[in-house]
Amino acid sequence: MEELANESTFRSYMFFWSGQLVSLMGSLVVQFAIIWWITEETGSAFYLSIGTFLYFIPMVLLTPITGVLADRMNRKTLIILADSSQALVTVWIIGLFYYTNPVQNPIGLILINSLRGVCQAFHMPTVSAIVPTMVPKDKLSRINGVGFLFTSLIQLIGPLIGAVLMAFYTLDLVLWVDIFTFSIAVIPLLLIKIPNVKGLIENLKETNDLSFIKEFKEGIKIIKFIPGMMTLLFLDMLVNFLIAPINVLLPLYIFETHSGSAISLATVMLFLNAGMILGGLITALKKEWKYKMSVYFSGLMIVMALISVLGLAPSGFFIVLWIGIAIVGFILPVISTIFLTIIQTTVPPDKMGRVSSVSQSMSSAIFPIGTLVAGPLAVAIGMRNVFLFSSILGVLVVFLIWRFTKIRHVDYDNLDRIVEQIRNINK
């Protein structure tokens, strides 16, 4: 694979990444505050379900297009536009509290907040696409691990800050945190240079009539070409579907089943992210994983099994939740790093955007459906039963795929031979 990254671009990436962490902090504080406000003001699984669905559905619908844009347009400009737009959406939500009463009509706030999902649909594939163009190949695995480590640290702190702020201030004041962190994060983005993929501009002049659909299909073709990749993406879809009820119902589960507060919810999330920090630290220190598929499938199996903790934990017995969720957090960065590294080391940089687009679209496509059914299902059979059903189904499917497909025989450490073949797809 042609090496675009060097020490200079790597330093620029680290500067850029530090700003993105600050922005992430603000976004997490705000998103936690909004979700807890909906939980406390409505006490409705329906509103939580609709809110989560509307936030994620733009990512599913738009990511195929935005991933292709990440390969065709200036990536720095795309990131600036996405981040700026999200800040403007936050200002709009603040305006709701000054000129309307969102308590009487929470659906208005939910609809506007869904625009943050639109911004993320542009942001995520673009940031993913620039990583291998700025980070040298021999640093990819470690930087992915470090990424999970620091992201988890921010995710640990963010909800706690959000919970404390919501205890002393109203939501409209807490939302200003997002604006403040954006103003800091945009500085490195304006100062650094994000390299264009070599030959991209010339290729675009020659293939100006190449449609987004054709490039998206090329991304699918590349994924099919990589042994076992479609199976891994199917597993991602399954996991996202089964985890969706947790994302939707956890605030209400803590609030109603365990009579918890915002601090209680933030503490559960703290243990999740503490586990992720430890797992991210392990992946950052470990240069290479042997037996990638064995580690990946074992991790998935444990994660699926531990979902049952939410269905079995006695009311108010938070220590059971803390232990179970911390183990899940530890495993997630390990399996995510393995998956990311496989993609980044087998796909050429000039095709990374469209492959990231397809990958993220497929892995997240099922998630909004899971969020949409979570609310009504919880009303019908109870939140605990939803978690138990998800756990049993997840363990069963992961085991069957491991046992009855060839995925466990794929050696992802020796696929360099297919990189040039991937580069020549559709040439």
C-alpha cells in the first residue's frame, strides 16, 4: 500500500485529534443532559425511543453519500462545516427554551436534536478516512488503541460533568458547554493541513461523471473482496441491533427500575468507560494481536452474555451493574481495534472513504430499527425481559457464525497480497 503518512502529518493529526477530543467532551455533556431531561420530564420509553431513532437515522441514510464525498472533496472543509453546523443546531435548541416551552412539546426538541445526527453523518466517515493518510502504517494499531483510550476517558468524564451541571443548572444553560468546546476545537482544525490523497484531484477531473452510487458500489465490491469482511459486518449489524435497547432504555431503566438519579446513570456510564479506558490502554500497549478472530469472537460472546446482567440485577443493587458493564467496556476497544486495523491495513488510502462509508452504513443500518422497537417492546414485555432476550439471541448467533462459517480460518496478518488487487478494482 502506498504510504502517504509521515512524521509531519502524524504530528498534525495528533494536534487535530486533541481538538476533536475537546469537541467530543462538549457533545457528550450536551447529549447526556438532553437525554436525562427527556427521561425526567416525560418518563416515557416512547419519547426516548423516538429521540434515539431520529438521531441515528440520518447517519444511516446519509453516511453512504458523505463517505463518497470524503474521497471527492476537501476533507478539512467537510469537517469544519459539520462541526460548525452542529454548534448552530445547539444554539437553535437553546433558543427553544427562550421562545417556547419544550416541556409541553418535547417532540420539537427531539426533532431539532436529530439534526446533530445529520452533522455526525458528515463528520464520522471523513475523520475515519483521514487517519491512514496522516498516521504511518506501523502506528495505526497503536493509535487506534490510544484513540479508544482517550475517547473512553472523555466519555467517562462527560456524563459526570453533565449530571453535575444538570443538578445545578437548567438544560438551556448546560447547552452552552457545546458552543464553548467547539470554539476551542476549531483552532487546530484551522491551523493544520490535511493532505489530499495523491492523484485524487487528477482522477476526479477524468472521472467527473462517476456517480456517488457507482463509488458506493465500489466500496461494497472491495468489502466483498476482503475474506470474511461481510461476515464481520453482519456481526456488527447484529450487535448494534441487540445493543440498541440498552442505548434507548438505560436512562429510564436506572430512573424507574432502580429509582436512580442523573448521578446514578452517570456512575453506571463511568464504570462502562473505565472499563473502556483499561481495554484501550491494553490495545495501545499491544503492538499486534495474534489469533485475531479467536479474540474477536470470544469478546463478542462475553459482551452478549453480559447484557443479561441488566435483566437479572436486583433493584437498587448497582454493584452488579457496575461490574458487568465494566467488563463489557474492557472488551469493546479490543474487538473494535481489531476490526479497524483489518480495514485500515487492507484498503488503499484513496478508497478508504467509500469503504468506511459502506462499513459504517452497514454496521449502523439496523441500529435505528432496534431503537424504534425498543420502546414499544419494553412497554409490552418489560425492560428486563428485553435485555434478557437480546442476550440469549446474541450469544446464540455469535456461536453459530463461529461454528458454521469459515471466518475463524482467515489470517488477516497475511493479506498484503490482495492490496494491489483492491487498488485496481474498477480501474
